[in-house]
Amino acid sequence: MKNLRLKAARAALDLSQQDLANKVGVSRQTINAIEKGDYNPTIKLCIDICHALGKTLDELFWD
């Protein structure tokens, strides 16, 4: 399932996929795959993304 909440949160901060990838220490392709729903990130990566975007796990990853 696509993660449109992640994409929207990233865009709201005017961050590219590469910018976010640099902040959390992964490749741009990993961020792209998460947003497209092709990759299920580890909980550590989810937390790192949340910290980078100023969001909670509930806001970005959990229904």
C-alpha cells in the first residue's frame, strides 16, 4: 500500500526524497520504495524517518 502520508509530510517540509534519505542514512531508492509501498521498513528506520519529519509513528505508518 502506498504511503501517501509519508510523501505528504516530506513535501510539506520541501524535502526531496534524496534530502530525506540523506537525513536518515538510506538511499533515495529506499525512500521511493517506502512511499510506493514496495518496501516495508524496519521499526528503526520508521522512527528515524519520524524524527526527521517531526511526526509520530501513528501519523506516518500506522492506521
